[in-house]
Amino acid sequence: MEVRDPVHGSIKILDEEISIIEAPFFQRLRNIKQLGFSEYVFPGATHTRYLHSIGVMDVSNKVFDQVFKHIEEDVDIARLRETVRLGCLLHDIGHAPLSHTTEFVMPMVSELGLSANFMPSKDRQATHEDYTIKSIVDSSFTQSFKAVTAKFGVTPEQVAELIIGETNTPEYFTHKGINYFPLMHQLVSGEMDCDRMDYLLRDSYFCGVSYGKFDLDWIVDNLRSCTVEGKAYLGISERAIATFDDFLLCRFHMFLMVYFHYKSVCLEKMLERYFTNSPSEYSIPSNIEDYLEHDDHFLMKVLRSSDDEWAKKIVANSIPAKIFETFGHDQDAQMNSLQEYMTAQNIDFIKCSTMGRLSKYYSANDETDNKYPLKVIRESSIENKILKIRNINEATDLYEKFSRSHSVNRIHCEYGQLSSDQQKEIIKIIQS
């Protein structure tokens, strides 16, 4: 089977993977947009989680070939390759309608009935990742793995472990005494994972912008497998650090210019208002088989049939006017004064706050919540030998330069419906 992709070209699907891709659980992603409400701003952004997921799998295959190129292919390597392919293919299978927005109305994770190996120690609201794990290991979709299990020995449980980054079966991921689980998880979710490599290029392409474009081929060519104390990590050659910096900045700029666009962010806040105002009209089911029905079309049909004022505004793509916007913290005083005034005047307003960070894995020179750090490798130019290994935050100064989150705050309200005195006071506060 072959998929023609406008970003990566021809993508080949193995015969054993067809049953997974053609299963209703994966086909559901055809009807879930990658960027939610962003199509209201960037009309071309109608691409879906379906094609993105296939693209991530294709990137993972290229990366796997590169980092394992010095290891002779055998049945164990074939098994690890297929596990990575499926981890990348299925990393988004649990996404709710309009992607992240509707996680607001997901049930408690205890209601999903996850197996003991994947149940968190404390109950909390479920996330799309919980639905991903449930779909893979305990649903009708699980039967779709029969062919890859028979051919490669890949099991749904190990694919799920790779996605969440925790394993109870390290021997499954071990080859000739080296545990490849850290590296393999980094390809699914990490500082430079295949997910980011695909969505930055894909989102730029469909949004018609250039912020997310980077040199994918050069990055892939410079990726390495790096073994430290019996565990393999993803590494990058020192000569490609400048390209890695560009990759980090691409993601940062995409958040500020595309993902944090005021209109799509405000529409998400309006959707939260709708869920709060009319909680009986829509909720995410805890039954994983019922979840199959829930895609963008399902939610939009609910919104179109609703009498809720926020639902009507969302359907009409009508957001309250943006009356104030700050980048950074130099206007916090005006923002606080404006909120206090509008609250005292009983003026209904929506505050949208977004935080842009260069990385969730590093802050300045300190590692934060990063069990599997990306490594930088200095190689001998004469022989195929590693001379030095260090963590990525030691090789670039971008983390230090961007250590402070870039905050964007906005206030929306029906400005035209305010009295002239209220409008004058708001202008006075903003200009103070």
C-alpha cells in the first residue's frame, strides 16, 4: 500500500500494517483536524491527524535507518523498527474532536478502565494519551495487531509503553546487551521527535507560512545512536547544532505566530464557555467503543443544534473584539487594571493567556522532567569513533536565552455594546 503525501512524497505502508490503518479507530482521525480552530484563520489548515500520523511514521522509518545503520539487521532489529513505526503511527489515535480543546470534558481516568500497568497512581481527568493507551491495548482495535504480531513479534502493550515512556519489559527493547528503549521513546516523544519533525513542516505547508520550515534531511543525516551505561539515547552530531537551533526556533515561532493566533485561541475559550454553560449537551464518553463516534463532525453537529449563545457564536465564527494584547510582562499593570475595572463594571470578558516556551524539557541550563536527554556527539573525522558526549543544553545557548516563557495575554469583549463612558475608561487604562 502507498500513500501520496504532499509533504513527504510517497509513503509505503507494509501489508501487515494495513489492518491497523484501515481499522475504524485509525480512520476516525480522518475527521479530526490537526489544528482545531486554526482553519478559521488559515483556511488551508484543514489537514487531519490521519495524514499527520502516517507522516510521523514515515519520518521515524528514515530516522531509524540512520541511527541503526551500523547494526546488522536481524529479527530483533526488525521488531524494534516496527515497534517504533507503530508508536509513531498511533501516538495521536486517542485525540478528541478539535484535538486538545475538548479534553476539558473528558471523564476521570479511573472511568476508562485502564489495565493496572497503565493506570496512574492517582485519579485525575483523562487525557488524549489515556484514550490512546486504552484504544491500543484494550479495545476492538487491539485485534488489528494480529498481523504485525505474527510477522514481527510486536505486541500492543509494548507499543503503548513506548508512547508513554515507561516500560515493565526492558528486555523487549534490548539488543545485544543495549537497552534501546530511551532512544526509541525519544523518536515518539522527545526534544527532537518524529512528531515535531512532521507537524512543523506539515502545519507550515497547509497554513501557507514559512515559520516551521527546517532542513529535515540534514538533521536526519546527523542523528546518531549514543550508548551511555548500557542505555541507548538519541544523539546528534556536533556539526548539526546550528540546524538543531533552527529547528527549536521554528517550533517557537510556530507557537507564537500560528498556534497562539488570537482568533483560534479565543474560539477555544468560547468552547470552554459552552461546555460550562451547557454541560448536559456534550461530554466525552468513557466507553472506548462509543468514543469512535466522536470526531469534529460529531461535535460541530452538536454545536449547530444547540441554543447556547456560545455555541451559536462558534458556529458563526464570531468572536468578541480583541481590545487589549500584551507580549511579555511589561504591560501587566495595565492588564490587571483593565480586568479589575471590567469586573467592577460587570462587563463580561474573555481572557486568553498562552505561554510560549522554547522547550518543555529544559529551562536555562537546568534539566526539567527529562529522563531521556538528547545527546550531542563529537566524532572523529578520521575514524568512526565518538570522542565526546554531552547533553544538548550544554551545546547550545538558546535554552539560556529563551529560559523565560514568552507570555501572550489578550482580553476580548463585546466592545461595541459598552457605554461611551466605559469605552473611554478602557482606552484610558490601556494608554496609561
